Amino acid sequence: TYANVNFGPAGTSDGIRIRYAKGGGSGRVEVKTGGVDGTVLSEFYPVHTGGWGNYVEGYIGLDDVEGIHDLTFLAKGSSGVLNLEWFEPSDRSELFPSVLANALYKQSGVRTDTYAITHFDSGDYVTYSNINFGPSGTTKSMALEYSKGHTKNSRLELRLDSPDGTLIATLHTKNTGGWGDYINVDIALDLVDGVHDLVFVAKGSSGVMNWKSFELSDKLFFRLSTDYKIDDQNGKDIQCTYDAVRDAYTEQVFNRYYNDTSSSLETMFFDQLGASNEANAKQIVYDLCGSAQDAMDQIQLEDITYDEGAQFIELYYAGRASWNEETQTNLFPGTADSPFNVLKEDAYKVKEYKAISEKTVFKMPELPQFDPSVCTAHVAQCCWPRDRQANDNNGNCNKEYDTNCVDKDVADNTDLCYNELDKAPYVNGIGADGFSTYGHEGPVHCHGFAWSPDEQETT
């Protein structure tokens, strides 16, 4: 019991800052005015701090206390509830507070490393008392600093006043690279009015996240998550376009905050973008999408061919280089036990990067044939007149390679009628206009790909 603690006039103190350590066990603290039989002001559930000498600051929320009182901390529930270093009446009534993760009021299941809340597993929760959201619509988002060291599906739920209270936001946490690799994210919040306890609830798996701090804000934002269809006729194809951005704004902002107002969707959307009319809004969205795409990590094709030499990509797309020309052989330097020019081994990284290519953007080769002013059809094809791979159901090359795969035909899937020589002098090595025609070109096998003429569409 501490005598004559001054909480000031009504509204001056809404909590108690407390510096403490806890090295094990559970238990709680009842905070009372008067002695051990006095009036309960609040209950505090301290977090395990990793040792009796590891001190952190918590925040115990209070309601309706004023004036001078004796103050009692009464341990309940177990031995070793906490070590107490100091406390002081405090106030957390300001708008947009920045709150350290350890400044909690109640918790279940978590620990702290003195810098962050850890061991946040499905079903655990942490409560922060007396968070001022202001009048409805004042607070619109939260900035959260967190880390995560695995890829399990899990989420953070933000709720009001209790672990099963009103849900105001959800964050699906992602692997940040490691438990020590913290990132900052913005989380959009539903409309909240006044002062509430804010509860972090873990759902989905163990290790939902660690976090160091959070801060409320009036920042208004929305997100568009693109999703590109890859070899899937039933897949999604969400591009960063004006219509997609407007739809995201409608769902995440207008329907959330302004649906009951007299303002129109168009007015609020233009205001969000800082646009004066639709044409201006479309240009702003075009620029934003372009900036976002430019900021994406792009894989260089040289990442696949790094061990083939600096000019390999240029030679490959000119129809040359080893991957276009080699045929497996047992002749020197190969042997029957260790063949030479084994394409599937030499080009093994192509198969590795196939899966990567379905999720990541590849940088277009900086070659003349891919120049948009030259390749106006936005189509690239690679054609082979000779089969070099046995047992692939794509021609008549067979083992043994040195006798049964010499000048063999590919499976014919293409009619090659003529070649315009001036279209690709860098490939055919002929500096001439005109074209060559083929009366009978023989079997030709082609594969290709196309890309959108819209420079901002990812295909």
C-alpha cells in the first residue's frame, strides 16, 4: 500500500504507468484504493519479461478516479506475480497515441523480450487500455511494427473491449524474413467512437507475429492486390487499372466510411486522388500504377544463364548458343557413363524458374527484337527445324544419340512460308531487304508467348 497518491482532478489520470519484471508463473494484480479490502479500481495481468531483472513498462487502465487516495497492489493467483520498480498516475487520452507493445493492461499466453511482445499464438490476446479513437471517423488506421519468421497462415484480429468484442480490423500476417526483421504496415480500421480498450487477438496458428509498437492515425488509404492469370483459364486476372482501383476504393473506403453521407462516390474518389475530373483521375491512377509496377522486383534472365557467359542471352535469342545447338553425345569429352552436351542438365535452371515465373515478374530482354517499336505484334516465337531431345514425344530423335539422333526431325506444328530479312538483321546476319520463301520448309516446331499491347498490363 502506498499512501496519499494524487490522481488529480477528474479526467486527469486514466491509468497507471508501472515498471516491473516477471520471471515466471502466472497471476494478476488487483489495484485498489485504500487497503487490501478497499475498492477495486482495476486488474493488471503482467507479462513474462524473461527474467526477474528484465524490467518493462506496462499501463494499467483506470476509470473514474480523482483526488488523493492510498493505493494498494494486491497479488492474486500465484506466487511471484511481479517485481515492482516504480509506478505513477498517467494519462493516455490524446488522439493518435503511439503505444509500445509492452504497455499492455491484460494478456493471455504471451511473453516479451523487453522490446517486443512474443509467443503470440492462436487464442492468445493482449489488451491495451483506454485508447482514444476520438469522435466516429476521426481514427481511420493503425501503423503496426511487426515481424514474423515463418509462412504459416495466421492473422491478427483487432477487437474492442474484450477478446470477443467488436471486430474492427484484420491483418493476415506474412513472413517478414525472420523474427528480427521488423516491418511497418498500415491497417485500415472500421469506424470507432470514443475511448475503448483495444485487444490484439491471435488466430490461425502458433507464432502469429511479434510486435514492438503501434500508432493510431487519421490516415485514409486503400489497397489493390493484383492477381495475374498464369496458364489457368479459370484463374483471376486483376490488373492495376482505373476501374480496378475505383472498385477497391469503393469497397475499402467509400462503403466503410461514407456510404451514409450525401457525398457521391465520384466526388469522394476524386478528392482522395486530388483529381478535378475523370480524365485527371485516370491519369493519376495511370501514373500510380506505373510507379507501383516500376518498383516491383524483376528477375533478370541472366539470373538463369549466369554461368553461360555475358552474351548468352543475346546469342540465344538470335537462334544460336549451346542451348539451341547442342546434341547429347558420348564422344569426347563425353563417355557412355558421362555424356556431354546433356541439355536437360545444362539448362536445368529453366525448369527451376518456370515455377518462379508464374509468381514473379521477369524483365524483358534488352534486345532489338524485343523493342516495342520493332516488335509491334507483341509476340515472340522460337522455332526449331531439328530434334535434339530423345523420348520427349516431340520428334524422331532417339537413343543412342550418336547414331539415332543425327539430323532428326522435330514434330511439325508450324508452316513456315517466308522470312522478311530486314526484320531481324541482328539474327540472320544478312544486311538486306526483301524476303526468302520456302516451297517445302520441312518439319518446323515453334513455341512462343505474347504480351499485352497495354504497357501497364502484366501478362
